[in-house]
Amino acid sequence: MKTMSWRLILIGLVLAWAVWNAWPRPDEGRPFMNMHLGLDLKGGSHLMMQVMTDDALKAQGDVRATRMAELLRAEGYAEARGTSTDVPGEVRITGIEPARAEDARIFLDEEFGTWSLEVSGDGIRAMMPQREQEQLRDQSVRQALSTIQNRIDEFGVAEPNIQRVESGARDRILVELPGVEDPSRVKRVIQTQAQLELRLAYYRPDGSGPFVAPTKDAVVALLGGSLPIGVDVLPQEEVNKETSERKISRWYAVEKSAIITGADLQDARLNRGQWGDYVVSFQCRVSAMDRLAKATRAAVGRQMPIILDGKISSAPVIRSELPGSGQIEGNYTYEEAEDQALVLRAGALPARVITIEERTVGPSLGWDSIQAGVRAALIGFVLVMIFMVIYYKFSGLNAVVALLFNLLLVAAALAWFGASLTLPGIAGFILTVGMAVDANVLIFERIREELRSGKTVKGALDGGFGKALSAILDANITTLIAAIFLFQYGTGPVRGFAVTLSVGIIASLFTAIFVSRTLFGLIIGDRAAQRLSI
């Protein structure tokens, strides 16, 4: 009796947990078994996005090219300049005298031994090793995936499905946004690179500057026809307040090296500027505060362009030392400023992300699918119940109760895991109905065999459950292994099916072996039953 007591207590606790977790919460957006509805049921947007990994190679190439040129200039090659080419992973160093080019190559080879270096024309050609390129491409996709996840979380989309495509083109990311039927703003938020830099405008050693002109060529002309080493020319955009159109108004000569970047930001928020316009206020991390303070202290009275994705948003004059915070102005609307703050908080993308496929799913299809799925599950359950009661008589009711408990456990477990209900998930539920009684059939047939051999009811029950256990475990474990592989290598819908199937298998084992055995124990009790309705 003590054994029965702890069994009943455990079943009662599991039942209470299951009811609590599976109870619908429509006010929280989980109207069906306390689960969020997936894209195919709730409706929303399906986006297939591609990470332009060549951008990451070019960015890394620019860093290496700048470093190579700096080392060569320090070594006495005063005119050395470095830049990445149109070939991904390739860097070209120019400004080296032909007679000294081989010496320069040998010097760089000591510092960048893994790179392929060769003298070519009037300079040196350097190529990033293939293995490093592959690692950088993989890293850029992983970083883009994390950044997109952060941005979507900030945006507030409930239960998005964001994952890397693991087969075929592995530079692609699948984004499913339930409930979002107009993805234009979300796409803008996702695809903005948000590369923030604070640089100083270029001033000559004599203090002349800044160098600003309506065109890039005009700025270069102001600088004597060629750009000094370590100087860029970048455009500034302005917004037409009447038409909201952005256009380039002027070009600035700016220092190439940034004082701080987006990686140095601790926070970014929408705010109101001095004249009531919308701005983005930012706060630097402690590690960057001293750097910003030192740079602005030495540049009071000079302009410090704020650069977003290679374009100057504003170029304020430094009035005093900045303590570690500032504002980005750009004639933003409320929505633009809010989105800009969001992407800065979430971090910059390592490369451009473009949309290569876009679909919108209507919610009416989802509701029809839910109704059809529930109807199919109910019909399947009723047919199974009728069969079990007719074929196994009173013991069939035991299997029906265990089946109901099984379905409740599956729903509760999925809700507890925070899973989203999808069409494949409903298919998994329906499959669980059939699989749940499979274990009961094996047990009941074993019990029948034991009764035919002349054993008592209690002995037949012990023998039936004991001898059927190995067959039940074999069948369910092999199916569970298949479900694990489906989850590991499948995409979103297939993974949803695999999760439901896995949870259904585990629940089936619990209800068929533990719950069903307990129910038989309650019916028989301690008395020596003479017969069993089976």
C-alpha cells in the first residue's frame, strides 16, 4: 500500500503541473494550450536573408592593409599605402620603390607569415589564407545571426524563429516573425549595419581646416590633389523635411582612425534635442570614456563627425571635453530615431544582410489549420478509444485514461519549454495518439499470454509489464533517435515536429508503464482478483 501511495502522490503532482502549464492564457497571447502559435498558424512574415560575407573579408582586409602600411612607414617606406581590392581577401600595398619591393615583402612576411605575399607591379600583393577566409565567413554569419536575434528581441516580436540554414548555402538566415504582416520596418531594422564611428575632421598641422566641399573631388583639390596618409573623404546626408528624402549635401575630409566605435557603446536611447527634434543619445562603456575624453580635450573647437554606415550623420563642433556620452542628430522622425537607437543597442552587423525571399502568411489559414488539426486529433482519439474498449474491454478504459494523460503531458511540456505550435507540431500530436497506445497494446497482449499460461491476475500483470518493457523501450528509443536526428539537421517546421514527437515518446513511456500500472493496482487493490476484463 505504501508503494501505491507514493505512486499516486507522484501522479497527482505531475497532473497538477501539467494542468497549470497547459491552461490557455489568451490575455498573454497563448490561447491554445498555453503555447504561442507559429508562423503557419498565426500568420506573419517569412524572410530568407543572405549575409554578404565578402564584406567581412573586405573589412578585415582593410584592417590588415592599414596595419601593413603603418609597419612599412615605420620601417622607412614613407609613401607606403594599403588598401583591399575587389577580390575578397586580397590586399595591395603601393607607394614602394621597385628596388626595395622585395625587401618590403620579406619584412611583411615576418609579421604576416600565414598570408601569401608577392611583389606585383609597383607594389605588393597579399592574399588572406583560404582557411582564415572560411573561418571569417563562418564567424560573420554567426555574428549576424546573434545581432539579428538581439534586434528582433528589442523590437518586441513574440516567439520569432531565427536560425541559420545548415544545409546548402550556409550564409543564409531564416527569419520567421509570427503576427508581423507588414515586415518593411522590421526589415529596415534587421538590414541596417549600424556601424557607428566618431572620428575627428582632418586639420593640417598648422591648424587649417576642416576641409569641406560640395563634391569629393573638390575636397581632394583643397588638399592639394591627393589625400594625406590616414585621411578619408566621406559624404554627409541631409533630410528634406518636406519630402523626407535624404541626399548628400557636402563631403568632409576626416581622420581614418576612429575615436570610438559602436562596440564601445553601453546604451543608446531616443531623446529630444535642444530644439525639440528627435535625437539618439548614447553612453559609452567605462573602457572608452577615457579615450573619448582625451581625444576631445585635445580637439576643442574642432569638428567631430559622427559616422553611421560610412555616411556622416552630423558634424558637431567640440565645445568642451566629452565625459563619455553624446547625441546623434540627423533630422530623424520619431520612428527613425527609435529604430536607430535600437540597432545601436543591439550591435553592428559584420556585413550587409539582404533579403532574397519574402512571404506573408495570413492568419485565417492558421485558424483553419488549427480547427482541422484538432478535428483530426479528436477523430483519431475517438477511433482509438472505441477500438481499445471493444478489443480490450474494461482494460481498454485504462489505456484511454493513460492516453488522455499523455496528451495533457505533451501539451504541458511544450508550453513549459516555450515552444511554438506549428502545423508539423499538430501532426506530431496526432502521431502521439497512435504511438501512445502502442505500448499499451504490447503490455495487454503480454498480460493475455500470462493469463492463458495459468497465472493469477496479479502475476499476469507483473509478468505482462515486466516482459513487455524491453520491447517498448526498443521501439521508443529507436524512434527517439530518429527524432533527435530530425531536430539536429532539420529546419524550423521539421524541428517542431521532432520536438513534439520526442516529448510524446517520453510521455508515452511514463503513462503506459507507470500510470497504467498504477491504475491496474487501484482496481485490483490488495485482494486476490479472480479475473481481469481484458
